Amino acid sequence: MAERAASQGSTSNMPASGGEESGSVRVEAIQDLYQELLGKTSLYLKSEFEVTAEDYRLLQEMNKVTKDKYEGLMGTAKTVKDSLGTMNDRFTCIKPFLERIDLIETQVNSLEGTVFRLDTYAKQLEMRFKSLEKR
């Protein structure tokens, strides 16, 4: 950049005569280039800061959306927990009745087996009786 300043300073409106005027023009050219450099650097840094700030705003928005989503999920989980608690309480209340139903079912199955055996025995007796009648 210093080369550019030197070349611009030497080719810009420099009088052909006088060393002092040439030196002051060079200093002014360097100062102008320096001011331009500062301005562009400032603009670049400002743009970088704006991009970074926008990234942070985006992250904040994402965090807010995520927080809201998790709050909704937490509400759903609480509702499910409450429902499961209610169902568990109801099951506890009807458990003795269910146990009685299971016992009755076992007894009915046993009775059904006994009835089936009795029916088979009655048929055998009937067949014996008929065979004795024929004689």
C-alpha cells in the first residue's frame, strides 16, 4: 500500500520543481490513503459486527422458539402424567373386582370341564342302559 501511495504521490498533480512541494503532496496523498484505509476498515468492521449481531439475534430467536416448544412438551408431559395417575388410581379401585372375575372364570372353566365329563358319562350310561334294554 505504501508503494501505491508513493506511486500515486509521484504521478498525481505534482509540480515538476521543488522538493518541499513534492514532499507535502506525498504526505497529503499518504494521509488521504490512510483516511481511506481507516474508512474502509471501519466499514468492514462495522459490517462484521452487524453480521455477528444478526447471528446473535437469530440465536436468541431460535432459543425462544426452542424454549416455547419445550414448555409445550412439558405441559403435554404433565397432562400425560396426570392421566396416568388417574388411570392408576382407577385400576387400583377395580383391581379386587378384576381378581374376583378371574376367580369366577377359573371356577366356570372347572365347572365346564366337570359338566363335559358328566355329559360324557351320562352318554355312556345311556348307551349301557339301551344295550341292557335290548337284551
